[in-house]
Amino acid sequence: MIKIFILFVVAYVLYRSLKTWMFPASSSSRSVSGKTTTEIDDVMIKDPFCETYFPKRNGVHLKFGGKDLYFCCDQCKDKYLADRSAKKE
Ligand SMILES: [Zn+2]
């Protein structure tokens, strides 16, 4: 049982580090030490599709109708767009 738990933890850590490598923009501030950033990068915003709250920097950005929208994932963005185009017709 403990073995399975350790495997799960290792998989989770690997997943997290993979995510960091895939989105290196969030780690760019690491090189600028001593400089305080005025911008809050972990502000929580609401997904307009599934109404889940998530950190803005993890969101999927979409410019829609002149507005900046953020979604928790690509699927929500796609579903939101599909939903909107369906309502127009
Ligand atoms: Zn969502």
C-alpha cells in the first residue's frame, strides 16, 4: 500500500516539474533577485464557463468580444466558445 502511495507522490512531483518546464514564463522572475514585483501573479479569478475559481496565471487566456477572459482549462474555453456560437444562431 505504501509503495502505491510513494508512486503517486513521485508521479505528482514529476507532473508538477513537467508543468514548470512547459510554462517557463512563471519562473522567469527567478533570475531577477532583489527586485520586487508589484504585479500580483496569483490573483484568483472565476472561470466564466464552469464558475471555478483558479489562479489567473494558470488560466487559459481568450480575447472575446473585446474582453479578456480566462478559463481554468482549454476544454472550458472551447466549450464556452461553442456555447456562445450556439446561442447566436
Ligand atoms: Zn473551467
